[in-house]
Amino acid sequence: MKIALQYVNDLNGKTQAVQMPVSEWEKVLSHIKKSDQVLKLKTDLKLAFSQAETLRKSKGKKESLTDFLNEL
């Protein structure tokens, strides 16, 4: 994705800000949101598999999926 950026410099030539078209900014935000959703899904799945493995290894009474869903 190539974006037309404009740099805003102070009197000493130091970059102070970057400007971009709003349409491009909205695309960037959309991409960030999608990436955040993917990251959250991966994190949640890792946790779920970890919890499932812990439960599988435990010696306590296990609840069936049917019983769990009936409680919802």
C-alpha cells in the first residue's frame, strides 16, 4: 500500500507531524482493527487450548459439553 504522505517540519527542519489523506487513514485504521481482531482471536484460542490441556490432565470430575451448554 503506497500512501502519499506530507511531512510538516519546524523552522529547524525537524519533522513535527505527518499528514495523509483521510481516505488512506481510514484504510490504515481498518487494517489495524482487523489485525487487532486476529491477534485477539489467536490469544483467546491459545488460552482455550491451554485450559483444555490443563483440564484433560486433571483428575477431577469433568463436565460434558452438553452439560456446559445446558447451563448457558
